[in-house]
Amino acid sequence: MRMLVGSSRHLPHYLSHPRTLQGTANMSKTLLTLMTALLLFPLTAAALDYLYQTAEPQKTGWPLTDEERAYVLKPEHERRPGRESNKHLPAMWPVVPSAGHFGGTAWLDTHAKLVKYVEANKGPIDILLVGDSITQQWGSPLDNKPLNAAWQKQFGNYKTINIGIGGDKSQNVLWRLDHGGVAGLEPRLVVVLIGNNNMFFTPETGVEAAAKGIEMCVANVRDKFPKADVIAVKIFPAHAPGNRFYEDIKKTNAALDTLKLDRDPKVHVLDLTADMINADGTLKKESFTPDNIHLSQDGGYGLYAERLKPLVEKRLSEPITWLVQYEAKSLPQEQGWKAIGELAAKAKLANGSLHLVDDSAKETGAFRATWKPQAGTEIVVEAKVRVESVAARRGTGMWPAQQGGPVGLLVSDGKHQEGLLLRPEKIATFHDRVALFDAKTEFHTYQLVIRDRDMSIAVDGKILIRGEGAFCKAATDAEAFVQFGSTSPGWMGDAHWQSVRLGLRKRIDEPTQPQLHITLSEPWDIPPTPGWDQPRHGGHELKSKDPEIGIAAPEAKPGKPLPPTRPYLYDVGQGVLMLSVAQGPDAIFEPYGVLRSTDAGKTWVPVKDLQFKTFAPQPHLRLPDDSILGVSRWNVKYEPGTYVGMSYRFDPKGESFTLFENLIRVPKDAGQIVAFDRDIWDLGNGKIMTATYTRATGDYAAYLLMSTDAGATWNHFSTIGVGPEPSVVRFSDTKMMAILRTLSFGPLLQTWSHDGGQTWTTPIALEEGSVAPDMVLMSNGVLACSYGRPGSNLMFSTDQGQTWIHHTVITDSGGFNYTALREISPGRLLYVHDAPKLKSLYVDVKVTKK
């Protein structure tokens, strides 16, 4: 789901493309165009992109066209996602906009009345109330009633607009928000309470989808009002313990907890459940009307208002105490900032900003101010800046965690440090979070909010990077500081700074109990295969004799020896692990080798006759007859759409093998090879599925292939999306999710399938980057994902990839930063990476909170 909003007019021109398939060619124009469309969010966007596109003719706007009006007057069940293609997709119902329906035009007339009311009150307001009948009954123009006594008592001085409609579900609220329901309003605070009416449908949709519907409503509000704070109120209890509604509300609220909406510093989640029930779980009668759903005026709304009051007051007042500030009215030194590096002396004031130029490949230039941390506070840093350019001296790699950045904002609390790295076409942390964004065209205000180990980054009020676990690097100095400018001797940059300031504000939310407890073992080395240091022919010396036919011949000159890199790990059962590693340079047809372990990855033995082989197998899978199937990573193009590779049949211990050719059939626009990558599954009934990728007509494309003859032939099953290096996880026979690489130092893409991999949703950009993701669904239900560059990293999800938590940096050392991951015993992962050389460690994952 798109939760982040940004803006850009072009993609990075400096970023290296995925080089596994193509030496030094640039990312294609078509891929860049698609990336721009998929990853970047215009700041003036009228609506979010949803997980499913219905046949609705008018997705946004008011008034409605005749065609749209006719469409929404159909009964709601006739407009549900999937209905136009005869698919039953109940999980999509709560998260895809849909107009409500009372019969005839009643619901649409109700919405129209609120649109007219909003139009009459457009402009700045204090509070916007969004929801269903519980919201409407605060007092609404629909009932010709003012806001009730409970509201007036606590919030009578605040200008409030109420757009609650009785009977609404999350999908109805989404539709109203996108069709004129809040147009022209400028609220400072939005209170969202929705979901009760979704409980009628949870037997079909599931409670997780209902929770996602609430999350989507919050996302929509945040998208439309980026400067506003949001209070997301959990569904109030209803009926009695044991009643399906009561229990589903309880489960939905628990599912909402896993989504961690309050990771966004502008969102607070309010839970009144404990205030509304007795010790035995029954409802407090004084809080409810006789229907045990709606609130009583005194006990119910009075309680609700009392619990809202401290949150409203804190969010409608200025909570930040600014400790250090710079305004470009004089040089930083004149305002108490310390110059760092020789280039700082060259800074000049021009056109209302400080022009700071790093034009040296050896020197740096920045300004630093110190400050004193205070317990119980969070750090807020704001900078208004425009990036002119960023460039590198020849041969310089960009590893900000080690090398700094030419245009950046660095923050330290004396224990940890991180910051904002700016380039003309993107923003990023100094480690692994990134968002594509146009930082060059005009000035923008960037805000960093640091809570413990989390660091969010917002641009002009819209959060582009949520930064869970991002504030993690150990501080280089015991003194807390904020610094802006250049800290990179290798890279050069040019930026205009209008202001920088750092402040503190009181923590509103208490730290919550972590959902997982993660323990890392000490790492150990995986020794290179004997003979690795001998010169040998590498893939980069192989030249295609015919562009249509992929057969290649080596040049006479041997290549430079390289230690093994880029691990691919497979658990084939019966205590046997197989590890495929690159044993040559990064290029097509580079040699690979296969290692095996029978002691949970502590030691590895090279498989005889499978070292330094161009057609060594990569994905491995144990078959029902107890043999192990391996499929070569590389293959040769026989004719457009047809390729020939090698399949291997190992003995049950993975020690010896026979091999045979395999035939691969894919779309005719596929490139020189079809690279077999990480994931392979036995689907039963003689069906085997695997994930691959190719460069198709200039674009990278990820495929699913199917074999029904034990790996002798592979046929195209579906196209996952644009991008190489797919990692695919299967949650069930129908539900799948994939993460794809896009660019080095660019965001990963995520896409879903709800029909067993036949079709895939429009990809969304994650904030994590950038290469070689590897996912494992653990036996405890936790989804783990390793990824790299910069660094070698690990993240987890407790909701099947909807949100990612417990980000862990295994190492920030530079290298290929390819990683591999498998669960080798319940709750224990084996993590393998190659920075700066092949290493392994154990990661123990314990669920502490559900």
C-alpha cells in the first residue's frame, strides 16, 4: 500500500543498474519511466494508489459525471473489487474505495450534503472528525444538530467539522475522501474512528483486512493533510464477550497494533477499550446506549472527550523547544556554529541562502552546533535546503555510512548518529533507507523526528521515510551535535541552505514492548574454495558471437582472481544445506561453485566437480523421491523465447550428481539469458515453480516458471513485474508476495499475488534498499527479509509483509552486500553475507508480543 508521498521529475542518473545480467549498460528508458510512475508520489496527488483498481469510471473528484453517478447507484455488492472479472476478493473490500448504498440515492444524497457543508467551511480549521455513526452522533449538520455538550465542554474553542456518516465502512470513507468529502479544508488535527460496520463482513474479509482498511483511511488523511496530526481511534467494544462482533473487534484492534500506525510521529493511536469494559470484559452500561454499540451522551461521549483532550491539546499547541538554530542572514560562525573542514571557509551568502560548495575530491566543509539531550523527549531537526548538484571523482563508490556525503544533515545524541543525505533526485539516510524525490528544483523543508532508535524523515510535512530502527549507528563523539554540509572527501556537492534548527519536545507516547526479541551470534568466516586465487576465465571475458544466440566464447587472457561472493542459500532438508556462491567477476556467465553443510552452516565442504563452473546449479530443491534437484543459474539462448540450461540430480546427501539439459520457454522478448535465482518450490502433483529474471527488450523482468517433469522443461507461468533479483514467498496456495531489486542505492519494490502467482499487483516502493532481497517465512509466523547495499541488513514482519519492523544492520561494511537467509531450526536463522568476505551468523527470533 502506498503510505509515502513524494515528488520527482527524474530518476538518479548516477546509480548503477543491476549488473548481474548486463556489464555496464544503463537502466533502460522504459524502466526509468515505469519507476517514476510507480515509485514517486506527486505532492499534489488527489488520491492514494490502492491495491486493486475497480471498473469505477471516476476514481476521484466532485461533482460526479453521469457515468460515475450511474455506477455508484448500483448496490454496493455489485461494485466490489473483483466483481468485474468474476473474482471473489473479500480481502480487498475494506481497502479499496467504494461508495455506500442506503437504497436509491439516499447515501449519495447524504454525502452531497456533507460536501456542500465542507465547501461552506473550507479553509483553515482546527479539528476534522471522520467516521461512521459514532462520529456523526457528536453532532452533525446531517441531523441539524450542533456538536454535543461533551464536545463543547472540552473543545468548544476549536473550529470543528464533522463528516461522519452512519453505517459507513472503511471503504466508504475512502471513497468520500477521494470524492470531494474534504476538498478545501485545512485541518490541524484529524480524528478517525472507523471499522465497526466492517465487522458485518469479517467472516469473509478477515480481521486483518479490516485493520488494513483503518490503516488505509489514516494513510488517505495523511496524504491529503500532510501537516495535520491524526488521532486514529481503535474500534470501541460492542455487544458482549463471546459475541462474534465483540470478538472480531478485539481481533481487529490487535491486528491494528501490528500495523504500528504511530510509527508515524504525526499519528497517535487511541484505545478506550479498557475504559469501556468491566473486569470480566462486559461493557460498562453507563458508556453505551441500550443497543450496546453506540455511546451514551454523558458516560460515553463524556469519557471519549476526556481521553481525547490531552492528545488534542498537545497536538494543537507548539511542543518544540528549539535549542540551536541557523538562519541564512549571516554566516554560521557568526551564529555560534563551528566550521568543520577547510571548505567551510568558502561558504557564501547569496539570495537569502548559504551557498556551500564542495568542489574538492579531498576536502570537506560543514558546520556543527552542540546541544544537550534531555530524558523523555524526542529530537526534531528541520532544514530548508535546495540541492544543486552531486558528483564523484572517478572511481569513487558511495558508501555514506563510512564515507559521509557531500550534501547532508548529520545528527548525534552522543550515543547514536544518523541523518539525511540529499541528492538532486533522492533523499536517503546514511545507511539503507531511500526515497526518490526531486530535491533540486526548489527549496523544501526536511524534518527529522528521532524517537529512541527510530528516525522518520518528512518533506514539507509528508513522511517519505518512516525509519523504524534507522537511528542505530554508534556515535563517533560523546557530545551531541547537529551538522550540515559536506563530510565526504571523495564526493563533491553544491547546495543552498536557508535554515537549520534542532529542538526537543516531550514524548507523547511511551515506548511500546517490542514484538520480537532478536539475538545475533558472533559471525564466522566461510573459507574460499581452494584454488580461488588462481587466474581463470571470468564471465566478463565472455563475448557473444551472435546477439540472437547466447553461446559465448572466452577470450584468451585470464581474468583477475576474486574470492567468493554473492551467496545463495538453500535448505534441502534432512540436515543438508546447499550454498551457491559466485567465484568470478560480476558478469554474465561468471563461474559459480556449490558448497554443502551438514552442521547447520558451521562448516562447508565444496561439492566435488562443482567448483568454478559456468553452469553450476543455483536453486536447489529436494524432490519426493528424496533426490535433490539443482538448476543452473546460466543458460544459453537457442532462439527467441527458447533457452537451454543444465539440471542436476543429486543423491540424497547432496554429494554426487548426474546432469542433463533442460529446456526453458519464456516470452520472446526475453534477453540473452534467463537467470535462475533464489526461490524454488514443490507445489505437489509433480509441479515445481521457481523465480527467474531476464532483461526483456531493455527492461528487467521477473518471471515465475513451472516444470511438470522434474526440471527437464521450464515454461513461463507469469511475469511478476519489472525488476531483477526477485525474492518470492508463498503464504498459501493463493497468496504470494515478491520483493524486487530496482537500482543500486534505490528502493526495493514489493508486489502481491492473490491467485497463486498468476497475476500481480502494481508494485509499490519500500523505503529499504537496494539489492538481492531474500525472504523466509519462519515456523513462528514471522517473515524475515535480508537485503543489502549499503551494508548487509535484516528486517522482519509479523503481518506477512504489510509492515516491516526490527530493522537490524548486520554490518555496514561495503562489498557486494549480497545476503542469504534460511531457517535451520525453529526460531533460528542462518544469515550469510559477503561484506567484506563470506561470513555466517545465527539470528534467533523470539515472538514476545502478539
